[in-house]
Amino acid sequence: MLERLRNYVGSLTLQRRVAYLTTIAVALAVAATSAAGYFTLRYQLYKALDAELTQVATTIAVPVADNIRTFGGLTEPALRAGNFSVAAVRTDGTVYYVPEDDVRLMIGPQELAVARLQNGASSARSGTAANGEPYRIVAVPIKNLGNYALVLGRPLQPTRDILNSLWLVLMLFGASGVIVAGAAGAAVARSGLRPVRQLSGAVEHVIETGELDPIQISGNDELARFADSFNRMLLSLASSRERQRQLIADAGHELRTPLTSLRTNIELLAADQNANMLKADDRAAIFSDVSAQLSEFTTLIGDLVQLARDETVAAPPEPIDFRDVVNAALERVRRRGPGLTFDVELNPFYVIGEADTLERAVANLLDNAVKWSPPGGTVRVQLEGDRLRVADQGPGIREEDLPYVFDRFFRSEAARNTPGTGLGLSIVAQTVARHGGWVRAGRSAQGGAEFTIRLPGSTTLEGLSAAPIEA
């Protein structure tokens, strides 16, 4: 049964669940309030009735003590005028009634106890008369007589009629309140969940059309902030999609020329397999060209894989000695520039990030310096504070090219006939940005290019913290 109810609730829409829960909560509150009001009034009515009956019984007990058999002259018309019924009970169970009174109260153990104890205590209870009519019955001791108790009763039906009327009113107004609360709950649920429906519609729209259009936001509540977060997610996805589209377009453009050249060389070799028209030197030159193109493709594919990584993934919280990163990159690059001098000055600096990606970024800067350095030139590498500078003695970067050096596939006029993919500096910028820093290009004091990387970190391992970077 419980499992069936759980399944039924789970099949309801969120709006219906909110409306039902609101209705149930109001119904429980109304029921609790009605029950509390009913029983409070019932208690007060019975308390007031008992106090009145006890006071009347105490007053009547005085003349009754003079003559128990005639009840001190008490008559049936006098009882009817006060809407009472009277009896006296002795400790042995003998009961005396007012002459000519046809109402006979049913005596119980409570009344006998009052007659026996004679300690001034009284009793009050709901009982019946001999004819079955409900009565409220009280008993007080007859002090001057002893061993007797005076029993006084009044019909209980008027009090019950009041309580029944009250119960009917509470039921009617409570039911009306629950209905109104249910309608209000449905309206509130429909209005309050409008942003959720908009989000649901936006998700369905994205699934059906692939369009990442943000939704309209109104208000400043939790749902509005949730919708704003959803919009930011859509904008992030749209930006990521646009970057991927641009990357694919740029990669396709850059691959077209080397692919054409590679295909031409392979077709030429295949055609010469039967004709045997190429000289050995020409064939060797073509094979060398194909090998160089394949190497360039391998480098390009590695760079594309690096760029295709999610740019929003935060670096893991791993403390790194940045000097180790720079030294590892230098060890790799020195083999590519055997005739160059590397002037290295590394001061202590610690960062939080990915050692592998940072090493690749530094190696790309060093490769760029090696590529443009003249034979026998010097590459200056300096790590001071939170800045790493890499400078060469090459021709430098033209002023008009500075804004574009970190763009994907950008190659200046001077670089078009040199090896490279145009992705190395773009990878540097992306990696540094992922680690919360920046990279800038300029001219060195020797006239060549100088690149400066700044990362959040500390000169001591103990003081390492992800401090914000100044612009």
C-alpha cells in the first residue's frame, strides 16, 4: 500500500504535488485548530455546568438535611422550574427521590463514594436517567445528616446541541477553507513554478532544435537565480560550441594546403612506381618532403588535441615548484637548439596547477625563442617573483602583429615559410588563463621578442595561495 502510494505521488507533476501538499497542510491545520477549539469549548461548558450544579446542590443540601424523606419541602414544580432532578443516596445504596418527580437519576459508585467519605469532596460525571436521557450528574455530601449524599442532575442534551452546532459550523467553514486553500495552492504552484516550466521548455527547445537561446527572467527569488544560472550555462555552452566551430574551421583551412601537397607527392610517387621516370635524388627529395609533412601533421594533431580540451576545467589543487616546470621545459628545448646559449635565472616561486600543461606552455615559448634566435644567439629565461620572462635575439614581433600573436593559427608574414602550426602561442595563452594568469608579448631589450607570463602563487611554499591576478 505504501509502495503504491509512493508510486502514485511520484507520477504526479511537480505543480500538482505542490498543490496537493498545500491542501493537505491546510487541511491538517484546520483540523487541528477545529479540534482544539471544539474540545476547549466542550471543557469550558462542562466546567461551567458542573460549577453551577455543584453550587445549587450545596444550597439544596442544607434544607434536605432537616427531612431527607420530604427533601425539605422541595417539590417537583420547583425542580422543573430550575430544570433539575434530585436524589439522595445513603452509604448502603438506598436512594430517595423527590415525591411526584418521575425522573429517576441512575446512581453510580461515584455518588456512593461521596456519601461514604463525607470529606467535603464532590463528584461530577455524565450519566443517564432511568428513561435513558443523558444527564450531567453531580453529588455533594449532606454534612448535617452524615452517610448521605445529595445527587443533582440536569439534562445534557442542550449542551450537546450547542457542541453539535459548533462541530457542524467548524466542519463547514473548515471544508470551505480547505477548498479555498487548495485553489490558492494550485494558483501559487502554477505561478511559482512558471520559471521551472520555462526551464523545462528551454531544455526541450535545446533538445529539439539545438539552439542555445537563454530564457526570460523576472523577479529575484531562488527560481529566478536558478534560471539565471541556467542561462549562464547556455551561454557557456554556446561559447564552447562557437569555439569548437571556429577551431574546426581554422583547422580545416590550415590542413587544406599541406594535405594537397602531401596528396600530390604521394600520387606522384604512385604514378612513378610503374613509369620509373623520377631520378633517385628527386625521389629522395619527395620522400623527405612527405616525412616532413607527416611530422608537421603529428605536431598539428597534438596541438589540436591540446586546444580541444575543456577550457573551463580548473586545475587540481596541486602545489608545484615552478622552477621544476621551467627546468623540465629547458631540458627538452636545449636539444633543439644545440648552438644557442641559455641564460637562466630562476628564483623560488610556487603555484597551484597542472605541471604537465604548464611545462608544455613554457616549452612552447622556449621553442618559439629557439626558432627565431640567430645562430649562436642567447635565449634569456628569468623567473623573478610571479613573472616568467622568455626573451630572444631574433627579429622580434612587428607592432601590427602583437594583438594577434596568441590567436589560433595566426602566422605573421615572416613566419609563413617557417615550420610550425600557428597553435603554440595559442596553447600558451589558454593554459595560462586556465591557471588564473595572463601572458603578454613585447620586444626585449636586445630587440627580439619577449614573452611574460604571470601566475598566481607565492615565493614560499607556506605562503602559497590562489591570489587574484591584477589586470
